[in-house]
Amino acid sequence: MTMVAYVTMKYGRAIVQHRNMRISVLAFAVAAFVATGAAGALGAFLNKYAPVRGGQSIVLIQGEQPEGAQAPAQTPGVQPPAAQPEGEQP
């Protein structure tokens, strides 16, 4: 879209007289909107599949702690995730 804006500002109404330039600018504008839509859809699908639980700290993946490892300190005001019964997957 930056290229489309630059060409439009530089050439203004002269774009109307140049068919190839007009088609190129329109093609770049359409490509920019398609790319934006694809990125937005991918982000929405990703957020639906793997949402991020947040608070003051963001938890992307929480697995089991190895033996002898200490659990990270809890941030005040942030609730720990609910415990899953053994054998059940979320």
C-alpha cells in the first residue's frame, strides 16, 4: 500500500492516461488487501486453536516440571491454571 500511495501522490491524475501504470497500481492494491486478509485470518485461526493465557506474565505452554525443579514464583493477582485430572488431555 505504501507503493500505491507513493505512485498516486507522485503522478496524481496522470495515472488515468497510462493504462499499464493504472493496472499495476490496482494489482498492487488488491495484492496488499489479499495479503492483509490472509494474515488476519491466519492470526484468528491460530488464536482460536492455541489461545494465549495472560496476566502480568504470558503462559504459552505449561508442562510438567522435572523432578527437583522448583515451580516458578506466582505473580500476585494471577490465578494458576486449573489442574487437569491425570490421564485427561485438554
